[in-house]
Amino acid sequence: MQHDCLFCKIASGALPAHKIYEDDHILAFLDLHPIRAGHSLVIPKTHHVWFEDLPEHLATRITTCAQKIARAQKAIYKVPRVSMFYTGIHVPHAHAHVVPMHHMHDVTSSAYLHDGATAFSTPPQGDARELTDTATIISEHLIN
Ligand SMILES: [Zn+2]
């Protein structure tokens, strides 16, 4: 664990998160600044900065979890596609974004590029109650 790392703190339980899935190796929770409702993050519990440096078993677990989340998001939000991507931006702890795509440009993303193509803005923080409800709905879908 890296003590100054936000996601290590979430993975260890030192900081709260709207969790949707957890096992001994990975954790999935809602992005506090969602591009779209249901925008989830999947992280390894151990500290790795870059996704390309993840051991294969962790990369596979993260992808498999993201596939389950994607199926849940399609069922919940009735979207034709879900995007999964690693950007390496914002928090230096590898995290896969899983975003229900209501629009083709959700992934480019107009929300991130709000301040122009040379800057990265953060979408507004989601409403806490809404995030809690969303976490419950997605995690219930993952059980099925
Ligand atoms: Zn970390």
C-alpha cells in the first residue's frame, strides 16, 4: 500500500467508496465524478501505477469484472454499448473506467474536454444519494 495514494486508501477501507464489487484482489466502485450515471472504476487492491504493468491475473480479473459490470449497465440503462478504458489520468493507481455510452462522444469525452482540448476538467461530483442508489442497483445485477 502506498500511503499517499487515494485508491490504496479506498482499497484498504481507510476511505469510503460506493462499492459495487470486491474480492481479495480487486475492487469496483462508482466514479465520484461520473461521465454518465453508473460510471464505474475497477482497481487492483495492490498499488500499480500503469495498467500495462499489472500482473496477468489482476488484468484478467479486472477485465472479467468490467465485463460483468458492462452487462449490468446495459440491462439497467438500456444502452447499446459500454466503454472500458484506462487513461492513467487523475489518480496514479491503475483503474479501468467502465461507462455506459448514451452517446458516441461519451468516451472522447466532451465532459473531460469541457475546458478545451488542451485541458482536462473533471465532470461535476455526483449526488451522494444517487451514487448510493446506483451502487446498490449495479451490485444487485452482478449477483445475478
Ligand atoms: Zn495505490
